[in-house]
Amino acid sequence: MAYRTTTTRIDRDQALRSRILDCAHARVVEGGFAALTMQALAEDAGIATGSLYRHFGNKGELAAEVFARASQLEVDSLAQVLRGEGPAAERLERGLRQFAARAWHSRRLAFALIAEPVDPEVDEQRLRYREAYAELFCRLLEEGRASGEFQVPSISLTAACLVGAIAESLVGPLSPPARAQREADRAPDDLEAVCANLVTFCLRALGASQPAPET
């Protein structure tokens, strides 16, 4: 009986922890990490604030796990494209366009993951996932260099440059002020313009003979 009670308690705790993380993710989607406060989160989850600290030592630890879960989804999604079929340049274009489109469809979350000022624990995760993205590009660059599509002297340095270029190209358009200004001006969505410029820049930087065809 004691074993069954313990197992039930563990399952209940895991379910509560998962619900807390889901609620925390929803808060970041709506208002970034600035909206993630322990008191508000406890209200969302329907528990006492003290109960949060049974699962997470502090806000930074909680935010870091939210960041990691969201970032891993993006890494996995990009990996599926970059490791797919076709020439390396075409896979790179598809990956860049997909990454930008996913960011566009959840702009507040994307900005939070890329550039929002965060707790040190989240910054550690941000560095870790920048390295994860770079590893994906390293593999693609190696394939592209072997096939003659890319002319790059340093795989690791070029991969890091790609990660930086992608982040910097998106952070401005994704920022809350930029979004508010577009809405105020009733300006059209410029996702395609951003994608086109990003693709052209990256392919030229890699020495690709010509831009990959649109898919």
C-alpha cells in the first residue's frame, strides 16, 4: 500500500509540475519573461505561491526550464529541415524560412527567446541553445562544402556567424516596439522581405553560386 501511495504522489507531483510549466509558457507567449511572476503564475495554476517553490527553487530556475522547453522545440524543428533531402543550399533556405515563419507566428515568444533581458539562469540556457543551433549548421556546412556548394574556410566559425546573423536579422522586426509601430501604421507584414534578405545574405556569405530556388 505504501508503494502505491508513493507512486500516486509522484504522478500527481509530475502532473502539477507539468501544469505549472504549461502555464508559465503561456505567460511568456503573451508577455515575455517579464510577465512571468511567481504570484501570477500561482494564480494561473490554481495553487498557492509556496507550492511553486516545491517544484522550482526560484523564478530563474523556472524561467530557465521554460526557455529550454521552448528552444528545444525550435531546434528539433530546424534539425528536421536541415537534415532532410536535397542540396545543402536548398535545405538552408527552407530552414531559414521555416525558422523565421515560426518566429513570426509567435513573435512575443520568439523575441523573449532571442533577445529579451532575462535572469542569469536563462542566459545560460540561451548560450547553450545558440551552441545547439551552431551544431546543426556545422553539419550542413560540412555537407555543403563537400559537395562544392559552400566555400567556407572555418566550419565552426561560419556556423556561429550564421546563428548571429539569423538572431540579429529577426530581433528588430520581432521587438514589441516594432510590432506596435506596424500596427499603428497599419503597415503590411514584412515576413517575406525579411526572409528574402536573410536567405540572400546567408547564401552569399557561404559562397553559394546562386540563391537557392524558392520552395
